[in-house]
Amino acid sequence: MNLSVVCAAFGAFLAFMAFAFGFWGLLISAIFIVVGAFVGRAASGKLDWRGALDALTGRRSSS
């Protein structure tokens, strides 16, 4: 799949959630999408936990 198609589908999903469930439904679905993305990256071994934690705490890497 092309990245444009994936992003368009993601936008359509979020628009549907906003229309169907309001702002809070949109917010909750976006949070679940982000959590699912992190779990998927961690399961495939492509997530650098140290880099993610450093980015969340505001630290910069030296490399």
C-alpha cells in the first residue's frame, strides 16, 4: 500500500470516529492507535526503547 492511501484511510477513520462518537471518541481512538503502533513496533523489534524514553524526557542523543 502506498503511504498516501494509508494516511487517507487513517484520516477517514478518525473523521468517522469524530462524527459517530464526538470529540472524546476521536481522542480515545487516537490514543489507542498510538498505543497499538508502539506495541506493534515493540513486537517486531523495531522500537528503540532507550531512544523513545529519551525523547519523552527531553534528552538528546549524542549519536
